[in-house]
Amino acid sequence: MTNDALERFRGWPTFTMNDAYVYLSQRNKNATRKSVQVTLSRLVRGGRLHHVTKGVFSVGDRAEYSGFAFSPFYYGGLSALMIRDLIDDQVKLEIMTTKAVRKSSASLFGGKVEVILHHVSNIHYLGFGMLQYGGVNVPVSDPEKTFIDMVYFGIRLSIPDYSSLLRAMDRKRLNAYLKSYGSGFASRTAEFLKKLDGIAANGGMENEH
């Protein structure tokens, strides 16, 4: 891969081996997938390129880029709360992706970054927007979808830590999102929210984050 090709992908959070092959084969008819793979491996060993996960690379070495290796995606769960400054803890990035994932976690960038993976169906791929995280624009679930995902995937906080999330949520938007789920899950989510509201009303949440 030539320097101009590195520059080609420098503005991309991540790119695939196929992206590199398509670009290089347009510039060099003798390029083969094998030759591109060898070149990518050499650049990784030389520190000019970073291996994110199987078949995915990045010119930059930044944890914030992790989710782009699983596009379409958004950051959700506890990491969405962290990015939105709704909790104080530093947590692992949780990647909500429509891609099929075989494991619930992944080690990226040569083991330097550990992430949590959740599969979301296409119908539930909603409720997120772009936010700055570490100087990078990334998709992050809004408070309402974060709450729903946390119930759906069994992600829990200590009771006081729900206070900031409850204050940030728009209940009408939450109910609109729940319409895309089955009635059983929607009822369970509503009951849990009612329980939290009751605790808050009785002064059981003292977290003033």
C-alpha cells in the first residue's frame, strides 16, 4: 500500500481489506487480494497501520473508532451513559450492532481495547444520534433507547445511578420506541420504570450527578 493509499484511508475511522483491494486494484491492475493482504500485514508490523479485528484496519489507533468495525452500530448501554455524562464511571464501550456477533465481547487493536457486543435487530436499530466522544463523531443511543436496551440486555445500575437517566428521558419518545417491541417486553419495561419512579418519589435516589 502506497503512501497515497494510506492517506486515502486516513480520514476513515476503519476500513476493510476489501476496501483496500478495491482502491488498489483501480490503481494497479496487477494487485491481488493476496498481495493486498501481505501489504496490510507488513504495514501493521511496521506500526504504520493498526489491526482492529479480523479483516478490519485503521490508520488511527483510537478506542473511539472501535464501533466502526461493526457498522451499522451505535454506542449504547453503560457506555452511552458515560459518553452523555450521565454516570461518572469509566466503562467498556458497548457496541450495539445489526451485524451477527458470535461473542458478547471482543478484543480490538491488538488487545489494547476490550468492548462489549450486543446484536440489535434492524427494526430496533433506532434512537441514536451523533455526539462528540474523544474528539470523534460517533453514534450514541439517546437516553430513552439506552434505558430500553439496558432492560432488554439485562444491564443494571445501582438504584441511585438511575436518577440522572430518569431525568434525561422523554417519556413520550420512550413509549414511541416501545411500540416496535412486543407487548410483553413493553409491559415489563413500563413496570420497571414505574418502580424506579416510585423509588425516586420516595427520596430513594440520592445521586445528584
